[in-house]
Amino acid sequence: MATKEDQETLRLLVQYVSRAFYEPKFTIIMDQLARHPVLKDDDLAGRMGLQPKELNKVIAVLNNDCLVKVQVSGRFTPNLEDSVLKCLIVYAVTGRTN
């Protein structure tokens, strides 16, 4: 588990990198993820005022640059009338370097 000091250092690093190399929409997403290390796609889209599809396009760039981690988990709820696959998409800042 990261210490409070490590979390603050990561938050500052995320802010500096996003402001130096990305457009404001990316910076706002990174700021939200720095404040809330794990966010569901619906929550982040609501905070950004974007539709989930629009958010996914922006997140794809950050994911490709290894700045965020996208975790998708599906839950199948068997029901005779309605078979539904519910997806839960979670975004998090990654500490990985590639």
C-alpha cells in the first residue's frame, strides 16, 4: 500500500505530466483520477459531463500511453426472460512505466 507521501507524489506527477503534454480534457480526467484513484465509467462520465462513448475515446488515448488502467468485468445474470450481460468498467491511474 502506498504511503500518504507516495500518493501525493503520484498526484503531483500526474498533474505535471498531463498539463505538459495533453489537452485540457485529458488533464481534467487525470485530475479526477488523481483525486479518486478508482472511478467507474458512469461516475467519471457524469463528473466530466460526457457520454460514456465520448469518455471511452478520451480514455483510450490515456490507456494507450499507459497513464490509466482500464478494468472491465462482466457479470452475467441468467434470467429466463432477460439474459443480460452487465459490464462494469473501472478506470485507475497506473504507476507502470513502459
